Amino acid sequence: QVQLVESGGGLVQAGGSLRLSCAASGLTFSRYIMGWFRQAPGKEREFVARIKRSGGNIYYGDSVKGRFTISRDNAKNTVDLQMNSLKPEDTAVYYCAASSRGGSSGISLYDYWGQGTQVTVSS
């Protein structure tokens, strides 16, 4: 079955960096658009970034533009999220997701989801 497993979360001070990784299995990875989302306590799930099948046409949510970078390695079936200049408001559970339907920022367009990894940014 399809599995998306996130790793790399943790506790970091404001201004610091973290790199999240998502390992995919059970699907033809190169055929899927990959996205990252996050959900803070008491808030709705929020779009962070997505990358198309070939690694191009990257799109970011407004709150992370200029600070986060998404990338993928189709040979390794992984998608990463490099997070720099972290802020306390970036604290959330981060999820990777896979879309076969042209997924952009819409949560409903994503077919598969990981279990999430916690990112906590202290002030």
C-alpha cells in the first residue's frame, strides 16, 4: 500500500533551520505532484508548498515564500522541505501529500497523506 513517511521535525529556536524529508513507497512517485502542508493546534490545515512531477513549477504559500524550499528526488522517491529563518508561527505538524490530480494548494486534490512530523519553533 502507499506510504508517505515524514522525518526531520523537532525543536528549533527562532531564526534557525530544519530540513524535513518525506519518503514515499507503494506508488509510482514520479507520476505524482508532491505537496507539504501544516496544521497548528486549533487551526485548519494550511498549504505550504508543492512541486510538480519533473521538479519544476514550484509554488509556495504566502507565509513561507522566501524562507522555505521544496525539492524532490525521483530516483530516491523523496521530497524535502528546507525551512530557514523559522518563526514561532511556523510551529505545526507538517504533512507531505501526493496528488495525481494536478494538486495545487487544495487539500482535496491530494490522494495520499503522511502521518506528519512535529515542528516546534521557540521564541
